Amino acid sequence: MVNVVSSIATSPLVAFLIFCFFYACMMFASGLAVKSALISPVVTASSNRYGALDGLRGLLAYGVMFHHSMAAYSYFSSGVWYGLDNAVVFQLGKTTVALFFMITGFLFTEKCITGKVNWRSLYISRLFRLAPLYILVMLVMFTVIFALSGFQVLVPISKLGSQLGKWLLFGAVGRPNINGFEKSWTLIAGVNWSLRFEWQFYLFGLPVLFLMSRFMNRKALLTGVLTGLGTLALYGWIRGDLGLELLCTAHFLCGIAASLIYNNSVGKRLITSRAFHAAALFCLPVLATSPQGTVVPDLLATFAIFLSVLGGGSLWGLLKTRAAIWLGDISYGVYLIHGLALWLSYYNLSRAGLLDAIDGPIFLLLLPAIGLVVLAISSVSYIRVELPMIKLGRKLGSPKTSSRVELA
């Protein structure tokens, strides 16, 4: 019998092929979903706005899920949450999040530097965009942990309240074990770590960018951002590592630089050219052969790929299909929900003594099946939770009479 999970762990080529199969299954299911009466009216309209970014987000979210499917399997089979020494699996967890950060940096830069920012609207809209589904997922996680604890409070009430509160704050002040449950973070695959950096960018990065744009023209701003990126890259090359904080800062800076390049006539011609798209494709082998995530090559390769997608690179039109765009629409839900789906699936398989059995062809059915469950739940949560809360946030944050720009 072919050991599929073991082959993924040891072979970048096998990992790549199985991920392609997994994503193809999600695309097929999404293609069917967008024809339904429930979903079809709410799919973001396909356009050339920002290249193929709308479709890219779904690919990234399911890349993260594939990465965590391997880490979670390792956790339940050996007790160690491990990303494996496989460059493809590693990059599907690292580069995907880097690209998410770049998307955030890109989307907010242009509006931030061209208009008077309605800060009240900005923060209310961000809160109503990110918090509702996150809180719902946290409540499900808390419920699962209490169920596994026999619905007994195993720590002092004050301590439990502090633990829950820290988790509800997007992990900004820590992610402690809940009610004595070891490695509580594994239930959601620890994905909320990135939300802390998103909020740091909103609270600190955007105001700094806004102030800089008051005193610097676009050319000077781009020069400054690229200088900052170059400095970080040089520092990382000398040290051999940037550390998480500086690396995430570099990713947001890439997004800011991308916005300035995209809105420059010369820059836009460059990133929309076929030659640039072809060069960006050659960056994929750089990432696929970098298991430990070397700082400078990975950063440059990821930035080039992002610019290519922004310039219209869409994997021969794949990322501009309605199926891909719907996966992008629900990507926040996929990102938050997949960890629980994987954890509960592996937990029950482990309890039934079937965990070893899935290290075979059955894995090729199991992972897409879990992915489909995540797709279905994320679709419902997007329509019933995310969209209504986004609209409410915009309504609450937008004064009826205001000439200031609303960032949404």
C-alpha cells in the first residue's frame, strides 16, 4: 500500500501534486456552489480590479489548510505539531500568510495616501469585518474544550475568565491553555497569530503611512519603502533570520510598495508585461526548494509573485473564474474554520484507532472531504455572518454627511 502522508512528508513533488489535486477538488465544488440560488447573487463580480487578487485569496487559504493537515496529522500521530522538512508543505504555510499580509498592505495603502481618512469608519469597519466570525469560532472552540473536559471547570474562575478574554482579543496578549487543556491553540491550528499582526498594521502602520504621505510625494514614499525593505533584507541576510516581527513588517512593506508600483504608469506596465509574469513563474522553484525559508530569496520571490498576480497573472485565467473568486470571498472563513475541522477529524480517527489507516490512498478522499465541509460551513458563515456584519459596520462607521474617504 502506498503511504500517501509519508510520501507527502518526504517528497516536494508528491506534496505539490496532491495539493493540486486537493485544490482542484475545492475548485470543482466551488464551481457547483456558485451556480446555486443561495450563492450566485453574492459572489464578487469578476473584473480586472487588482489583477487576480480576489481569486488568489482562496488558493492561499486552502494552501494553509493543506499545510496544517500535515502538521495536525503529525500532532495526533507523534504528539509534535510539526510542519515537516518539506519545502512545498512549509511554503504552503509560510508564503501563503506572507501573501495575505501583502494583500492587506496593498489594499489599504492607496486610499490611505490619497484622501482624508475617516479613522472612525476604518476601525469600525475592520472590527465588524474581523471580529464576528472570529468570536463565533472562539465560542465553538471553547465549547469543544469544555466538552473534552467533561464540562467541568478545572481552573479558578478568575483564571478561566482571563484565559478566554485573552483569546477573544485575537491572541494579542497571549494564547494560554484553556481550562487546563494542553496546547489549546492546536484546535484552530494556531491561525489567530496572524490576526495580531493585522491589527498592529491597522493601529500603527496605517497612521504612520498616513503621516509620511503628508510630507512625501509618491516617488519619495516608494523610495523610502524600498529602502526600508532593502535594509530589512540586508539585515536578514547578515543574521540569517529576521525574526517573526520584522519578517511580517517586511511583508506589509511589500504590500505598500506594490500599491505604489501598481498606481505608477511605468510600474504598472512592468508588472502587467508577459516578460514579468514569466520571470515570476521562475520564482516558484526558488520557494519550492527552500525548506527552511531563507530570508532574502524567499522575500524577493514572494514579492515578485505578488506583483505578477496584481499585474494580471492568473494561472492562465484560473484565478479569475467565479469558482476561484468564491473561494476568495470565503477565504477568511476557510482560514479560521479549517483548524477545528482538521482537529476534530483527526481526534475522532485517533480515538477509533484509525489514524494509521489514513496514511494511504484513503487520505486522497479524506482531505478533500474535510475541505468540502470547510467550504460549506465557510459559505454559510460568509452569507449569514460575515456579509451582514460587514454591511452593519459600514453603516455604523459612515456618517450620512461626510466627504472623507471610507476605507472598506
